[in-house]
Amino acid sequence: MVGNATREAIIGDRRVTGLSAAVIAELVAEVGPLWHERHQAVLVSRPRKRAVGAGAKHRLVFVDRLLATLVHLRHATTHDVLACWFGVDRSTITRAIGEIRPLLAERGCTISPGVRLRSLAEVIDHLGASKMTGIIDGTEIRVRRPAAGRKDRDKFISGKNKQNAVKSMVLTARDGRVLFYSPASPGSCADITHARQLGLVKLLADGPAVEILADAGYQGLGAQTGGRVVTPPHRKFKKNAPDWYEEMHERQRKAHSSRRIRVEHGIAHLKNWRALARHLGRREHMSDTVQAVAALLSHQQAEDLIPAR
């Protein structure tokens, strides 16, 4: 268990958790009751052999559990190091992160104080209501290779990077703010296939009129969504193209690229959380990890937009 001075040092320095003290305070106030409620539900659900309130007390209080999880997500700090830092056993840190991480993932992406988007359908409705342009792109996170002999061992091999990875779809606003981070899927899935599996085509075809910018990996979605997905222009001449066409095509390609570059900036901010740079833990935890990081980053981005008083 760490002392108050150590907690103040962790909370006071944004480089440690990637979050300001105000955001951490809001997390404590919001997530703390949820964690306590679920913890009490687990205790009540099993047969008790002791009176209520008896037994060993937590050496790692909720605030420390939250801080350990934030440090783990920000710097991919191993559980052993966190256990030494917080003065508890490694299994205590593992259990604490396993309890806090899903709570953070369920929060959704913060748009403004009190307004959150938790599903792709809510994001599309928000873009339509606010007349904003969205930008989508796929991103990959390296993971450990499945054990030899597993029938699905090749599912995680990315065709792009030729490495074992999981893939997620990121949707940002035109200013680069993260609006949605999809659950992770095996890296062998193509970007356009993953978008279809998430229901993007149906949401755009049946939903409000919005503009979604995408790269060449999503070519084909424009025709399926009534032109709502805008991709780079097709190259009509593959050989012996006229000079005028080369200049026009390059100009159009650069114009489209400059409009959608902000999604790359949004992905870069997400990858600053080292848990998304390369994941060395269990692959089944990746969906909670990516969505927890997206929720935390969007919360901090919304907080940074509030003018200082």
C-alpha cells in the first residue's frame, strides 16, 4: 500500500497516468461506487461463513487499484513492478486490474461533460445531428502468437504487417478527437470486412446523411452506403496514363489525404498509451484494453477543451 505522498505524486504529474488530476478525481467519483457495488454483489452471491464485515481488509484500496490500472495502461508496466511499487502481491495487482479495466471500458467516449457515446450507432447519430464529418481507419496491435497446435493459430497473422496482431476500427471527428474504438478482432480480417461486421454499412444506409472519410482499404463502401463513405479516387489508367491525368489524380489524392490525416493523429494519441503499442498479456483482454484507453483519452480531450477559469 502506497502512502499519501506517493499518491499525490502519481496524480499530480500527468506524465505518469496521462490524465490530469481533475479527470482522475472524476474517475474516482464515478467508477468507485460501481466497483464497490460489484464487489458487494460478488460477496453476497456466494455462501458466507463469516459475519458481514469480518475477514481480512483490502490492503489495496480502490484509489490505489485505479492508479495501478492507469499506470499499467499508460506505460504497459508489468504486474510485478506495480506489485513492488504498491507493496502488495502480484496476484493482487492482477485481480485489481481485471476488476477496474472493464469498468473503464464500459464508460464510452466522452464528447462533452455528461455526454458519452458507447456504440457505433450512437456515434453515427451524433455526427448526423451535429453535421460533422467523421474519419475512419483501421489500426493493428501486435500480440503474442497463439500456442502451437491451436486450430485458429493463423487467424491473428496480419496480411499487411506479416505479424501476429489484432485489429480495431477507429472513428474520429474532423479535429482528431476519438469518438469510437471498436472491440478487437483477429488481424487477418480486412479493414472493409471488419467495418461490415460492425454494421457500419447498414447504419449509414439507413441512418442520417453523414460524410465519412476513409482510405483505399474501404473502397467499395461508398457504393453500398449511397456515397456516405468517401475514399480516394480510383485510378482509371493503370498504364500509359496521360500527363494531365497523372497531375489531376495526384492532386485529388493529396486533397483527400489532407482531409483524413487527423485520424492518424488520433491513432497516434491512442498509441501513446503503451498498452496499445504491443500487448504481451492475454488476447481476450484486448477489447477491454482498447476501449478503456479510448474512454480515458476522450475524457481527457474533452476536459482539455474546457476553457480555464
